[in-house]
Amino acid sequence: MVEGGIPEFMILSFIGHSEPKDIQYSDAQYLTYLLEAFVNVTFSDAGIETLLGRDAIKQFNKIIGEDFAREKLQDKFPKIAELCLRVIGNMSINHMGKEECIEHKIIATSFVYLALSEERSYEDALNTSLILMSTSIHLDGKNQIVDQVDNE
């Protein structure tokens, strides 16, 4: 799948179906399937690299950080957010993925998924922890985490 270039087309489809003006409740299951595939694809550097430079992290960040997705996806949003966090976490292990996470300020967006609330799941906290651990290896990531904690 990775060698055939399929993830490049998958991310284009994902972005097209999850843009604020286009996202619909009826697309939630499709987005979930794509995200589950991305979770598996991003278990290796070869898979991660197919998504880098294609606005994948930027789009995942938009979904977890802006209200449009929560409003339109309603009860499907928590699972989609959980999977977005997982894919971001997987991608943040890769050096270039880490840099894209820092560039798109994933730390600030994902930080809210650590706060204890009725909406937060164990998986949300686990995936956010992975993101924070991975990005903290980078100096700019450390600085973003310190800034985030200082602002709390």
C-alpha cells in the first residue's frame, strides 16, 4: 500500500472531506476508516514519509483544535479526535514529522486533551503524551511545552 503511493491519495481525500466548509456528519464513518488506516500506515517511517509535506498534520490539527468538527460530527467527534491524536503521535516520532508538529503548534492544540474532563478518554491522554514526549526532544518543542505550561 505504501509503496504503491496509496496514502498520498488517501490524505487528499481525507482533507477534502474534512475541510470546514465540506465536512458533514454523514462523512464521519469514512473519516474514521481513513484515520484507522493512517494509524497503521504511520507505524513505519516509510508510511509516515508518505504523509509528510501534504498538510496531513495541519489538517489533523485543524480538526482537533477548531469547533467546526466538533459541531458537525457531534457524537462521532470523540473517536475522530482520538484517531487524529494517534496519527499525529505516530508521525511525531519521525524527525520530519516532529518538525511539522512543532511548525503547526500541535502541542498547544493537543494540550487540552490532557485535562481531566468527562469528554477526555484514556486514549486521548495517552496519545497526547506520545506527542509531547516526541516533540520535547526538539528544542523548539521543549520551548512550546514550557510556554504552554506557563500559560496555564
